[in-house]
Amino acid sequence: MPIYIHLANMIVDKKIVDKKYDGGCNQFRIDWDIEVGEHNQEDDELFGVARMNADEFDIEKLIQGGLEYNEDTENSNDFVIITRYDGALWQTDWLDNNGIFAWHSNCRQEQKERAAQIGVMTMQEVIELGEKGVNVFETIKTGTNKTKLN
């Protein structure tokens, strides 16, 4: 399911968290305030932690939790940091994005299509839908977000 890209985001594959992170997904939710943070997100495949700037993420905390990060090349296939205006700081083999949403490569095609459709909307269209109570920037979930966008 696509998740909204805020100014700076650390995105983590939940399968990797389950395998490598001490305490798995439940501990990750606690450690990174997934349910508390207004901008932190979770979908079926991903965790998204939001900050104002890319340098605000505690990579050492991820490493201590069991995820891998190569300090020499400054990248990882366990997580990625992506920003609204500069894109991903490195590429992973499991994440795609269109600058507005990021999604796991295994997410459902209909969700990818909705993210693509929102990605080309004008601000006027976003405002008009917002006035109708439709938040086009919420996490795109299975069975929800069915409101027609045009």
C-alpha cells in the first residue's frame, strides 16, 4: 500500500523488520512511535517514519536493533531514507515511488495506479476533493480510498 512521502521519511520493509529487528514489528512500532506520531505510517508492507530533515533519523538505533547499514557507502537494503524534494538517498530492490507516495514493489496494482493518479493531480483538484472530505494524501489501503478522483 502506498504511503505518503513527507519532507523526510525513513521507510522500512516490515518483512525485514520481522526477520532482523530485535522484537520484530511490535518492538519497532514502540521504538519509533509508529502509532503515536501523526505523520508516521504503517501499511501491509512498510513502516514510514517522518521527520523534517533526512539527518534527523537515528541510524545507530536501527543498527542496534539489528538492521544493516553500510557506513562506507552510506546505504542499506533494509531501509531507505527518502525526501520530498530530493528523492531516495539510495535505492533498494523493494521500494518504488513517484515523489508523492512510496510503495513496496509487491503492493497491489490498484494501489499503485491510485498513487499514480494522485501523482498527476493539480492542486486545484486536491483542494476540491479536500472540500468534499477526501484526503488524497492518506495511506492508500486495500478496500479503502475508493472515492473517485475525477
